[in-house]
Amino acid sequence: MADVEVISLAKRFFDTIGLEKLTLNINSIGCPKCRKVYNEALKQYLFEHLKDMCPTCNSRFEKNPLRILDCKEEKCKTVTAKAPVVLDYLCDECKEHFEKLKRGLDEVGIKYVVNPKIVRGLDYYTKTVFEFVSDAIGAQGTVCGGGRYDSLVEEVGGKPTPAVGFGMGLERLLIVLESENLLERAPKEAVDYYIGSMGEKEADYALKLAASLRAKGKSVETDLVGRSVKAQMKYADKIGAKYVIIIGDDEIKSKIFKVKDMASGEEKTVSADEL
């Protein structure tokens, strides 16, 4: 089953980078036929509670009521906790598809939680939806989400093509890795030069000097967030830079730089051509 293969691919990726404290949540949102029936039941329930729900959920009521189940507002979560469950409205074909998904995951040894509140945010999903979730970064803990979208290609003008896949956000993934102290496991290549700067004009010059050194095959980092010189030195030490150059007005005018060897603490003066 393709759905199991795709979920297994995501799981292998997380295992490879050492991210093991994730929970796989799965659900089925059915096909257009059974989802239409469910939407009506859901709207009938929600209609009586709209006054107790946030403005966003009120706006979603007509356009996409399924998205209301994904709301993170506490007052909305209280309402949807007693809402009809989509799994109770699946047609026979969708029920069998979901059972096949669970059997496949059991066969390959991937643990999962059936979560009927997972709906994903895009209308083109059909049947399988899933998320890998971390509890290490609060409410926004989904690091990977995906599912099946059998009608998507046809909707954008192509031939009917079954499809299943997933996506993940790099920033969210890095946050989770950092929260579990996994980033430090990655081998680090030492940076040849860190070029610091004392101001905006100096920062522009640092970029120019960095480009020149990179053209010579050197690895170089510069300050991009406006740190103080002291903070830049700490950062250079943190990333393991071999040498540090701080650009000030005098350095721009003379094209002569003090290069600090971070291992020995020694400094030497060199010209731009000698770098």
C-alpha cells in the first residue's frame, strides 16, 4: 500500500536523524461522497455553538467546516470535543481503505494513534491524512504532515492520478531537534573565517570580503543579525571558526586587517591580497 510506504519513508528519515520521540497520528477524511454526508452532520452540530466559537471558525463554517476541528483556540476545542467523528461516516470503500492502512502499519511495526480530529488544511486531501507530532515544542508540534490526494492532479487540469505524499517545515524540524539536544550530534566542519563588523557600512564590506574569500575556496560566515562585537566573538567561538576578522572604519580605509587565530589567541596583520 502506497500510503504505508510513504509514512515509512518519513519514519525512516526521523529515525536516521535521531528524532524518535514523535507520535504518528492517522485519520481518514473519506472520499467526496462520504465527506459530504459528514460535513452536513458536522455543520448541524456546530450551528448551535457558533456563538461560543472564535471568528475564524465562524468564517470557516460555510466554506470548510472540517478546518474547525483543527482550531487551537481552547473554547473551540471544547465545542469540537463532542462533535461527530468523521470515521463514523465513512463509506464501505473508505472504511476498508483505512483498515488496510492500519494493518499495513502494524505489519511494518510503526506505532500510531487514530486521531479523528486530524483533517489537514487543504481541501484536496482524500481518505488518508497523517501527522508526525512532537510534544517538545508546545501546541504547534506537527513536524510532518501529509496524506492522500487522489483528485488533485485532475483538479488542476491533468489526468486522474492517485497520489500520496507529505511535507515538513525545516524551521519546525530544527526547533524540535534543538529542543531534544540532537543538533549537537551532527558533525561540524570548522569555519575558516568569521568576519565581524562594527556597523552597517562595515557589515556591507564584510559581505564583500567574505565573497572574495569564498571565491578562493574558504568557508566564511558573517554577522547578519546586528550582534555586538562581543556577541560576534562568542558566536565565532561557538561555530568553531579558525580565524576571526573584525571590520571597522580603519580596516575599510587601509585594506589591512587583524586576523585572530582562535586556537592560539595570536593576532597577525595582513592585507586583503594576503588573505
